[in-house]
Amino acid sequence: MIIAIPPSEWEVFQTFSKEKMAQLLQQLSAGVNLKQFLKAIRGVKKPKVPLIYDSKQGHVSTTRLLEQYNHS
């Protein structure tokens, strides 16, 4: 906080007792709208697109597919 607010602004609080400081903090916190600090709720996930798989052909590596494409 010292980076954001100059030390001269903090001098007022040095004279406060613990009770007075607690009371001030409670008053300040009463005015905070906590809903502003909630994380955004993620929407519904999209369903996965099923993979198209030909059980007759089996697995084909990406390298083979690229080689076929490059040689055509």
C-alpha cells in the first residue's frame, strides 16, 4: 500500500488505538460490495465432437497423411 499511497497519508493511522482502527476497518468494510469481487462463472461446456474412425482401416499416422498429401 505504501507504493500506491504516500507515507504522509498513513500518518493519521499511527495515533489510532487498536480498537479505533478495528472500528474504522469495520465501517469501511460494511460499504464494500462483495459481489463485485466474485469470479466469473463459466458457461456450459460444448459437447465433444465424436471422432470419425473407420474400424476397417485402423490407425493412420499424421506423418503418413502428410506424405501422401505432399507426393500427390
